[in-house]
Amino acid sequence: MLGRLLRLAIILAIWGLVALGAIVVWAAYDLPRPESAMDAPRRPALVVQDWSGQTIATYGDLMGEPLRVADLPPELPAALVAVEDRRFWKHWGLDVIGLTRAVWVDVTTGRLAQGGSSITQQVAKTLFLTNERTFRRKIRELLLTIWLERTFTKREILEIYLNRVYLGAGTWGMDAAARMYFGISARKVNLWQAAVLAGLPRAPSRFNPRSNPSAATARAKEVLTAMADTGVISQDRAKAEGAKIAFPRATRQSGAWFADWASDQVQAVLPPDRDATIRTTLDLRLQIAAETALTSMLDGPGVAANVEQGAVIVLDAVTGAVRAMAGGRDYRDSNFNRAVNAHRQPGSAFKPFVWLTALENGMTPADTIVDAPVRVGSWQPENFEHDYRGEITLDEALAHSVNTVSVRLMQRFGGPKPVAATAARLGITSRLPKDASLALGTGEVGLLELTAAFAPFFNGGFRLAPFAVVARAAPEPVIRPEHAAMMAGMMSSVVSRGTGKAAAPPGRPAAGKTGTTSDYRDAWFVGYVNGMMIGVWMGNDDNAPMKNVTGGSLPARVFREVAAVLR
């Protein structure tokens, strides 16, 4: 009987070894080459700067300076070991005691309260594997853990982890994270900052100091407590450092919409698989002014007026360089760029193209035309004020945005087709309606598109291509200088004595045009001051009506606030 049992045990052991070998082969047959670990691919980083060289956004994977343990304050690696793997210096890669303790805590609490992975296991997973929760992945992780422990020293494994762990916001490694969250190298972090960094690997997004400072603070205090429990620091010092934790109040990401637009513009010319830094046309002073003016108007008068969104563009009227771009109320709530990608009806802000068509057919601002009821087929448009002035000049008609005159002018000079051609020549690329309603701005356009198309009225007649990094083309003459001067003069009347009086900045001349659509669904002011074009749109994403918001009210006031910053 004993002989039979012994033979059975031997057979089972042999088959067990065969099965174990098969499992290892199955798990390891396509393992990545370990020697390539330090050359693992990453997304190239793109750093976007304003015109002065200040960073406004980063994209891709950011890697800091590769640092040795000896380069760092001793508190940083000590904090990481204390909270992630306090037996790191003693085990062979798999901490059986720590794993058993973690399993016991998880079972007794009924939740995943502790992790059992050692730092070496985390290095194996970070460098070679994915986060999938499968039996095969765990076997592969164990094999790679053994290889790491046999190939590198403990100090080298810790250095790999410190330089390659993901720490949120696109940062990889402690140095990149220290620069992102504290503006300093990891060489210079103090104790509580080290605790913050050491607490990030568990959940980089949840403990991100920028997006969730309260969670980051709580996690850092856990790290300080773990350091005290392991004797690295005293309990009193842990409490004192915990009380020092303070992050700057979360602020809006100034220039974020612009940075997205600029990065899209340069993708085709960036060197492949290489980090890059681009210096853009953004003027951060104007950007902050545009964002502040817009959000103040939305959070103040906009609340009672049922207006929830808006957009602002500032661009150089001579070159086309975009100096500011606010694509909405708050980038943190919505990164949709309403300044570029939203297309809405401009209303009367489209009328300058009608007036220009009239000038190019021989009229002048002093010529008169009748403001009286007009009918085109079954359509009978009315003026905004529902009254009529009789015979008035073109200058007065544009200043007061007279609808009947706009329709009469378009019909007199060939209908919607010539007007659409005029708009296209100046830079309107959106499809426009082919009926008489075009005279009242029923075609949908973008704010950047419309603002740039107004520039020829103020730069001597040259069409611009808005740009963020490198001008795509030299300005092209599209209208005669004398016609541009006439248009600029009439649009000055809009601000000095017409519908845009609220846009007038103190002590300096300005010009522009208001626009309001049916039921107050869109309100615009696009104008010129001190060499700059400023375009403003306000409305609601769901196209809901506002309460009596016209282009000459809130948008004109935003224009004035931004214009006040221009020197």
C-alpha cells in the first residue's frame, strides 16, 4: 500500500510539474524582451507656449530628468517604500507576508482595502504589462518580477520605479510630477511634497493635486502616517508636516481652447516621435482679459438674461495672429471650442458684406435709400424697432442696423449670390443660404471666421488667414482701400451713435457691428480697436432664447472690457 501511494505521489508530482511547466510556457511564450524595458515607447510631448515663452499647455507624455536615489531627498524614496512596499529591502520580489496581510485585511473588511503588489511587481507591470485582471497576466508578472530581482539591485529597481511610474496629468516619474505639481525638480521637494508624490501611484487621477486637492491632502497624510509607523519620521513630525500641506487654489486653465487649436494646427509639421515646444501668438494678458470679461458677464448680468455660454476672439487686424481665444464659459466644464467649431446665425453682423457689395457697385456712405416696408415674394421683413425712417443715408442705415435697407440693397445689386461671393472673398467659408434672408444674416458662421472676415475693413482691404504659430499665407488684397476706408467709417458710426454705443472704450476710437438673431438666440459684436479685431458671441448651446440680449448689450460690453486692456 505504501509503495502504491508513493508511486501515485510521484506520478502526481511529475504531472503537476508538467502542468506547471505548461502554464509557464502558456503565460510566457510571447513575453516582451526584458532588455528593452528602459526604451519603452511613449507619446511624444508637446509643450505649447505663449508669445513670451510661458507654458500654457502640455500634451503627450512628460518625462522629467532621470534621477538616481542619491540625487533625491532621502524622504522621497523612504515615503514611497513606506506606503507602497515597506518590506521592499527584505523580500525577493514577492512579499508573501505583505500579500497575506493584504488578503486578510480585504477579507475582514469586505472590500479591497490594501494592495499586495511589491514595488518590483509594479515595475514589471509598468514596464511590460497592462492592467488587465487575468490569471495569465499575474503569471507573467511573477516571471518578470523574478527576472528583475535577478538582473537589478534593489536600488536600481527603486530608481526604475521612481523614474517610470505614472503620476497623473501626463507625467511619468517623480521629477516630471514634481515639476508639474510644484514647479520644482524632484531634487528639491520637501517632506510633505514627497508624501504627496509618493501617494500618487495608487490612484494618479483621484489623488491629483490639481484636480482634487482635498483627496491629495488626505492621501499625503496617510503616507506621512505610514512613514511614522515604520520609524522614518516621528509621529509629531508627521502631524506637523500634514498641517503644512497647501495647494494653490484651482484656477482656470487660461488659454486652453487656444492651445488645443494651436496643437491641431501644427501636428502636420511636428517631427515624428520627438518632443517639441512651440511658441505661439497668444498674448496671455489679453487671454486673461478675454476670459475674465466673458465669465464676469455670464456670471453677472447673464444669469438674469438666461445666457449660459459665449466666446471671444482677439486677432491682429494686419497679420491674422490670434492673440486670445475663449471658447466658452469654463474649459474645465466643457472643452468644446465655441470660438472655432460652433456655427450660429450672425444676424445683422452679416450686413457689412451687403453694404460692401453696394459700395463696389458705385454707392457711397452719403447716398440715400428708403427705409420703408419691403416685400420679397411672400416674405415681408421688419425692422427691429418696428418703425421706419423714410429716406436715410447708407451710413445711418448701418449705424442703426436697418433690416429693410439691407434687403433693398441686396435685391438692387443682384440678390444673395453677389453678396455671398463678397463674403466668401473676405473669408467666409461656411455655406450660405441662397435666398433673400441672407441679407439679415441667416447663414451660420463661426466666430473666428467672421472676425477674420471683418479685418479687411480695417487693414486696407487685405484678407487674413488666422494663425497660432506660423502664418499660412501672406495677406491677400480683396477689396479696394477706398472701400475699406468707407466701411471702417460707417462701422465707426455704429459705435459712436448707433446700435453699438455700449462697445465704445473710454478715450479711444472703435468700430464694429452688432448682430442679434430671432428670439434673441444669438448675440454678436465684432469690431476693431487699436489694431486688433475683437469678436464676441453669446448664446446657449441648446439654442434656447435669451432674455432681450442683443449684440449691442452684453457682447458689446465684453468687447469694451477687452478693448480697455489694449495699449
